[in-house]
Amino acid sequence: MNESFVNGMKVLAAGLAALGVVGAGIGCGNVAAKAVEGVSRQPEASSDITRTMILGIVFSEATAIYALIIAILLIFVA
């Protein structure tokens, strides 16, 4: 096959793999919005809400990190 075609497909595959970051960003935004809403309703529970929010964001960002690692591997290793 033509080498430029293979390189183009690598970049396309990496771009599609990196789309996983979009979902994680939307998820983190939703988590933060609901946490702010919860703190505004019950300020006395802010420490519990914040702790739960941070855990939710960490798990959501883990998928984004995996998507970026796959994209980088597709570009430089494949």
C-alpha cells in the first residue's frame, strides 16, 4: 500500500479514538453542575458532595486518558 495512505489512516484512527475525550468532558461538566446544584440546596453537605464529585470526575477522566493513550499509540506505534 501507499505509505501516505497508511499514514492518513493512522491519523484518522487516532482522531476517532480521541473522540472519547469529548464524552468525558461532557460527563465532567454534568457532574460539576449537579454538585453545584446539590451544594446550593444543602450547604451543610458540601464536603460529602465535593468528595463524591471528585470521585465521579476521576472515573470520568480515566476514560479520557485511555482514549488519548490509544490515539497516541495509533500515531506513533502502529
